[in-house]
Amino acid sequence: MREEEIIQVVPAQSGWFAYGRDGQGGAEFLAPVALWALVDSSAGVRRVVGLTAHGLGHVSRVEELEGFVEYRHVSQEGEGT
């Protein structure tokens, strides 16, 4: 039985991050979302998940990061002006 299959991938707009908390000390972290993927489960449920890059050619699901809590958008207002 397959878990989830990626149907489509699109680039994430700047400012999207995975927010999480380190289980040891409760330190917060933000990991940039590079791509959004539409996935289809074996039960026929479709959802969107964030993907993050690790080095060259390595991509993983943001939700698999230890301590992942939620997706957050951080406004970049005022930059470049």
C-alpha cells in the first residue's frame, strides 16, 4: 500500500516557513519552504504539503522535521524599498 504520491509541485513564494519547537530545550525554529506539493493518499485524499531543500538535490517534507508545528508566512514588507 502506497502512503502518498506527489501529483504536482510548484515553487513556494518567498516568506513561507515551517515553524517548530526543539523537543529538548523548546527552542523555536523556522525552516524555509522551497516548494508546495499536491499529494494524493491511497485513500484518495488530496492535500498540500511543504517541501524544504537540504543541500544539492535533497528535498524532504517539512512535516517530517522533528518538532514541526505549523506553516507560517513571515511578511517581507519594507525589504528592497
